[in-house]
Amino acid sequence: MKKCWWLIWSGVLALSFLSGRVSYAPQPYVLEYPASFGHRINTPADNPLTKEGVYLGRLLFYEKQLSAGNKISCGTCHEQQRAFTDGKTFSTGVDDVPTDRNAMSLVNLLWVRNFFWDGRAPGLELQAITPLTAPHEMGQPLEVAAQKLQQSTLYPGLFNAAFGSDQISGDRITKALAQFERTLISADSRYDQYLEGRYQPDSAALRGLQLFSTAPAPEKKIRGANCTHCHGGPKFYIELYHNNGLDSLPRDAGREKQTGVAADRGRFRVPTLRNIALTAPYMHDGRFNSLEEVLDHYSEHIVSSASLSPVLRQTSNEAGGNSLRLTKREQKDIIAFLHLLTDSSFINNPNFSNPFN
Amino acid sequence: MLYKLAAGLLISAFMATTAFGQTISVEGEVTTPLKLSVADIAKMKKTEVTAADRDGKTHRYSGVPVTDILQQAGVTLGAQLRGENMAKYLLVKSGDGYEVLFSLAELDAAFTDRVVILADQVDGKPLPDGKGPFRIVVPGEKKPARWIWEVTTMTVRFAKD
């Protein structure tokens, strides 16, 4: 019996050798991130990260053949230098029609459980289908994208290395993209360096950090901006959906469009603040051009409505106030702190850059 | 087309689970999964507790003991809360995405006199906008971080590790 198995194995080995094909043996991609980020990561069992998959995903991220007319790639609206945003209020896709919402930053997605401003996609593989196929984005059916790549000289071999056969499909395209996106980890900002004792912030940024982390209590003469209530923790976001008082009657109903629940009106994802100084304009509709405008909103212009976040109700540095009522200097200090969250090694990481350049 | 269909199906499944913001799902390690409407909960026996909220002031909260709901779903409480069931927890989710956890023993009357309730009233009035219709109230807890508001789901699970 043993001899029989040996014969079969040697036959298989000989055949694979003769056919000249390298057997499918992808190497695991080891993710490196601070323990403080936690291990509640979102990687599906059927799409483990491999070096081959991540490399393929990076090429696909910058591959214009994935769009109708080969006009744009994911990287067109997600530029590394802007922490994978595009600086526009709304992006324009292959048909030059603006999208409905501001392009989101792609940072520390490994931990995100539900994607988009309204959290409607419970995984990166599923999320990727929308920008690839939406008419005002890349506008091309996945089957067409797969056919184009199948006919290329470059891709069949790369898909073979990543997935074990040179068959290219929409499923494999989104899987490779998701693998690459999960490697976009930002954890080396000046704030991280400060925590490790490698960088000393100036006094304005330190005052900003204090305000950022403190809930205001005017009756106790405690001043603060309460930012950490939603943007707290090492990743600078909690996966929540809040109405942050932009409008009484929002033009974009946000999560309510998905759920039909009135409490979800005007609710959008709480985004991470890592690299926030690079990702203007701000909010789901890009209405604020600068961090100064954002701070002015929270300080002076919270609009009341039935679905306004309870966290923003009666949260003020003035007794009975409905907005934070920070002084101009306090706002500047908070902005000085937010600049510490810019991670230059992230935006310059050669592993994330356009390989076709 | 298949991918679009798959995406559509997944997204509709997601919508179906969140569309009933005004009901509470009780699921996981239960013998009878529940979808409780406001009317269902109104029919249950009410309890009143007194507790201090984040404002530091003491309020009267009225609602249903969480264990009454779990018992209705057939969760292992009381005499059954022993052995491997000691590794079970309750995860409570809010419509805004927030989540908090209780071990079953923290809730069970055989272990504690503290009654954690699913409140629908404060000081005789419905909960204010943004916090209702149901909010967990944990009497005696110094920080109200587990007083999760807009409760939508209660899931019982075994701890994995």
C-alpha cells in the first residue's frame, strides 16, 4: 500500500515537473500592526492574505483596464499622497458625472467591519464591486474586466500565482483588491512617535490633545471637545453611525436609505481621524474645505433634529449650549493636534504606490 | 451579473436585519429566537430601578428585566447557568453600531441582586429622542458606558477561546 502511494506521488511530481508548471504555493503575507489596535480584524476565511495576492491586488488597484474605456483606476480617486482620497467634494468617474458622496480615505481597513459612509457592505470584497461597476465610477461589468485581463500577457500568470489557476474572474479580482487594501495600515504618525517617546509635540498640540480627550463640564469649569467619545482609541474611530448636526432636513438621508428607520436619518459613519489633515474636503458630502470649518461646525453650528446624536446634545463648554463653544485658540490647538495624526511613512510607503509609474 | 446579484442579495439581507429598528432581536445560543416589538415588550412585567446617569442625577427607570427576555428566549439561566454555560456572554447592539457585553452570570438572579433592565421610561416619561425606544440601565455601575441606548439586538454566544 505504501509503495502504491509512493508511485502515485512520484508520478504527480514528475508530471508537474514535465509540464513546466510551478506548483501553487503562495506565501502567507504577515501583517504588522501595533498590539494596541487589537486583533478584531476582518479577513474572510476564503481570502487569506498572501504575498502573491497582495501584489496582484496592488497592480489591480492601479489598473485602468478595470474601468470602461480604460480611463481610470481605483487609484484615481484614492491617491496615496492624500491618504487615498482625491481632494474633491465628489469624485467623477468614467462618465464625468459626480458621485453621490465624498471618496473615503483607505486607511486601517483591516479592522473595519462594514464599509461605505452608510456601512452597507459587510466586507471589502463586496465593497469593491460597487466602485468597479457603478456607472458614475469605473462603470464596467466585472465579467468584462475579467475578460480584458484574461487576454493580457501580464495577468494570467499573476492570478495563477495568487489563486492557483490562471482563470480570471470578478470574484478573484475583488479578492485580490481586498487583500491589498487590508495592508494599508497607518500606525507611524508623529502622535504614535510621541507615545513611544520619539517625538515631542509643541505646547499647542498638547493642549489640543487634552481638549480632544476631555468631555466639557462647564459646571465644573472643565473645558473639552469630547472628540474621543466617537473618535477615540488607537485607531481614532469607533465603528458608529451618527447624525452630527449638519442639517435639520438632510438632502442625503444616509443610513436611513438602507434601513428605512427614522432614527437613522442623516446618520453616517464616524471616520478615522488618522491622516485627517490630508483628506479635505470633509463630511460625507465634502461640504467643509478645511479643518477650521469642521471645528467651526462642532463649535458653533450643531443643528438639532430628532436623529441628532445624543453625544452632541447639550454637550458644550457653555452651560445650556447646543454646540461645543470652543474659543478660536482652542480650535487651533485641536487642529495642531490633528496634524500629529499625519503619517508620512504611510503616504510614502513604496509598497502602496503605483507600480506602473 | 452574478456578482451584482450576490451583492444585491447580501445587501438586501443586511437591510432586512436592520430594517426593523423598532424591534429587538434575541438570537444566538437561544432555544427560541425572538423579534420583540414595542407592543410585545409592553405586555411584559415591568420593574422599576433607581440609578444615576452620566449627568450625576438619580432617575427612576422603568422597564423589563433583561433576564425575563433571555428566559423567554430559552437562554441557560438559573439552575442551567453552570459548567460550560459559564463561558457564555450577552452582546447588546445599538442602532448606531455601539456594542456592549455582559457575562450571563452578571445578569442572573442566582448570582446577583442587581437587576439590569431594558428601560422604556425615565421618570415616568418615554426615553428622549436618540436614546429610545429601549435602553439598558445597569443600577450601581459607576460609569454608564454599558447603558447602551437604541437597543436593536441581543445576542448570546459562547466565548471562543
